[in-house]
Amino acid sequence: MTGLAGVSGVSAFPEPAAAGSGDVPAVEVLSAEKTYPNGTRALLPVDLTVRQGEFVTLLGPSGCGKSTLLKMVAGLLAPSDGRILLWRKPVAQAEASGHRLSFVFQEATLMPWARVAANVRLPLDLAGVPRAEADERVHEALQMVGLDKFAGNLPRELSGGMQMRVSIARGLVTHPTLLLMDEPFGALDEITRYRLDSDLLELWQRKKLTVIFVTHSIFEAVYLSTRVVVMAARPGRMVDELRIDEPFPRGAAFRVSTVFSGYARQLQDSLQRASGSPADEALA
Amino acid sequence: MSASAAPAAPVAPAAPAAPIAPAAPSTAAPLLARPAVQRVFWPLLVAVLLLGLWQGLVVVFKLPVFLVPSPLRVAEVMVTDAGLLFGALFVTLKITLLAFFCATLLGVAIAFAFVQSRVVEIALFPYAVLLQVTPIVAIAPLIIIWVKDPTASLVICATLVALFPIIANTTLGLRSVNPGLMSYFKLNRATRWQTLVRLRIPSALPYFFGGLRISSGLALIGAVVAEFVAGTGGTGTGLAYQILQAGYQLNIPRMFAALILITVTGVLLFALMAMLSNWALGSWHESEQHHE
């Protein structure tokens, strides 16, 4: 874990350079905003710093710009003004710092014609990682999400939850330090979602990841995060921040504790205040 | 458990006989219930009924053979003139397959060019449409005059007819990429080539095979139409030529036989393309999943 970014030229994806650069923030959003050419203000200027190892959730109703913000951090969208730095470098050059980010979409976005193993191997194939090394990594990543027995299956043979796991494995196979997740479990049933939530937390702890997670579920936000960023719509903006100072691992009991509902209440109030309408709408 | 099972056996002395009676319907029913069998059985039944009706009408109304030959008469000619007809079929089939092959190759190449550059597509697409809407009978005489080799001229005509669906479908397919996957490739800094090979081409396959199915039939139609236009001045051996000749000689049964050969060939080509599509996409694409 003492390996620093200096040796990054050896492999396409070096092991995350962790301890040494601990005080460099993983993500700095500096007054970044997004206005579309037609004048739609998707996101008013946002300032946000995410330190390494944090689990930050962007919580808000549809149209609050949470996905826009996440896509700007990933470099999929360019901010119309302001800057975004990853490990103190512009997004496009972030990988020079020896770090890597992975993006997990709302849908599993798997290639329907490729088997699970080939889907997970995709980012390694695109980067030209030798086949033997890639296969080893794929096996490891599939083990992490508990799908190593399904390497030879096609995506359509798996359930929605399993497809999402494959998508997460594809995100982890490159050994990222920063994981960006855009409502990854939004389309899943509640029971599956709970399981994937706790699996994700375990991975986050074990791999010492930094995670930015987008959701519109207050309960998911409280359960997962070390910090929740509350956003509001029309125009999309950041309105509040709430630190969830609860120890990990968080078991199922945490979900039904009074502390948990206390946090949920606070977030609900915050959302309500921002939208000026009953908070039930934000929950829907 | 064994105690209760034991008395059951002697109670039914007819036991060995019993399974035989229900066995016959129980094996017959699932066979007909199978989708694969159904897809052959029901169309075949319709064919038999229609042929029976045809035969019946011809016999009952005593229709002369030079107006409407009976199916049996046509079958007879199919056997007696087999050498002539199947020789002609071979010629037509050769032109069809050559044209189909050229159309596929050319169509895919043009589709790739279209997808690589919007300008190329905008500039050339109207001409692809122009090619499609120009009746082949109108330009076939020109091509036959310009191109000395009769086979080559017929192949060109048939290729022109079969080309458009492949261009249109493949272009559409190469563009119909899941936007999420496209973003994922972009995020991983995939090169143009990687995106083409790993994403665009696999995504285009279902559309491409759809194009193949349409074009296989069109190649045959194109070949037959071109032969008709070329007439006695052409190679003079294909099925269309046989139909023309039979028409002049009022040999209506042979005309029907040639017509049937053309139709059957078209159906077989279509089936072959369907099989190819199923083989290539069966495991993953929705269009090839047969839900019960």
C-alpha cells in the first residue's frame, strides 16, 4: 500500500496509490455549473470536495442535476463554467495521477451478445491488458460480487440484480480508487437493493474506495453514506449537506434504528424546505 | 411408504396394458404441440388443401391444360422436363447467388462509409434511394447493351435490386448502439476502431440479418426480371427464359413448373437466411427468442 504513483508506467492499471496521497482530495468541484445551449439551467454553480475514502451520496428529486454533476465528474459532460479536479488534476488528465475512476450506470449496460466474463473484461480489453492477466482480474472481480459461477452465462440469463452485479464487477476490474454510481439500484426491487447496498458498503471498506453515489431514496442515502449532499430541482442546485456519523459495518439493525430515522427525518425536512412542497414527492 | 405401495400393484392386473392405450395420444399430442413441428405442419396442411382444391376444380370443370394445368400434370412435367428445368434453375440460381454476394459486400462497404462520416452519408444517400426507386426493367436494357458478358450484365441488374435493403439496414444497425454502452466506451477512451469492432458491428448484426432476408428474395427477383428483359438475346438458359419460351409455345404446364421452381427457390433462400440469423443471434437477440 506504500506504492506511489511514480511507478505507474509499468502496468496499465497499477494498484491504487492510497496511503501516501491521503490528504489530496479525490474530487474537487469548483463552482462548476451546467447550462445547455437552449438556456436550460441544469445545475447552478456547485462547490463540493470529496476526500479519499468518503462515501458521498447526491440525494434529490428528478431534475435536480445530480446525474449531471456525476457525469461532469466522470468527464462525460463538460461544465459550462467552473472547474472539476480529480486528485488535483483536470478530469481529462486525472489518470496521470495513477488513480482511476469507474462509472456504474443506472442500467447494467452490458453487451447482450457477450458472456459475463467478456463483459467484465471489456475495460481491460479496451486498455490492451494482456489476456492472461485480464482473465485473472475478471475472475477476482466476479468473485467479489459473488458471480464467479456465472462467468460463462449471457446477460439475459441473469436476473436484474445479477446484471447489476456484473456491471459493478466491470467497474471494479480496473482497480479504481473512485467509483461513480448513477442510481445503480434504482430499477431493482427493494430486497435486492438492500442486499446490494450492504455488499457495496463491504466492497467500499475492503477496497478503500471513494464513492460518489446518486440516488433519490432517502433511506438508501442514510444507510450508505458518510455524507449526504441534498439537491433541489428547477433549477438544479445543491442545498444542504448532512454528515452521517455512524460506524461501519452498518447492519440490518441500523435500518430500523431511531438514529436512522432521525437522519431520514432531517433529510426529508431539508428536501421539503428546498422544494417547498410535501416531501412525499421527493420520496416517490 | 413401501407397505402402502405394495398392495397397489396386485390391485391393477391390467397395469401393463394400461400404459399402451394412453401412450399413443400422449406422444402424438406433444409432437404436434411443438412449435417447430407446428411451423411446418400447418402451412403444409394449407398447401395440401389448396392443391387438392385446385386439382378438384380442374377435374370438375374440365379446364383445358393450356389454360390451367392440374397440379398432377405440372408435377409430371417437372419430372419429364427435369433436365431442362433444373439446368435453367442452376443458371438462375448462379446469377442470384452472385448478385446476392455482390450486394452484401457492396452494401456493407457503403454502410460503413456512411457511418464513418455524416457528410458522405448526406452526399450519397439520395443516390442510393435513386437507385432503389428506378425500376430495374427500365435500366436493364441499357446495362445489357453496355456490358458484353451476359452473365455479368444479369448479375449487375440483380445486384442493383438487392443492394438497398442491405445498405439501409446495416447503416441503421451501425447507428443503433445502446447510448449507455456508447458512453461506457467513451469513458474508457475506446478508439474509433475498438468502438466499431466491439460495439457497432455486434449491435448492427440483427439489422444486417434482417437486410439479408429481404435482399435474398430481391436478388432472385432481380435475376428473373433481368432475364426476362434480356429475353432471347440473353444467355437464354435461365428459368425466366424457360417461362418466356413455354409461353410462346403455350406449354403452360412447363411454365407453371418453372414458376414453382422460382418460388420454391425464393422460399428456401429466405429460410436459409433465417437459419443463418438464428445461428448467429439465437443465443442473445430478442428477435430470435421463441417465447412459449
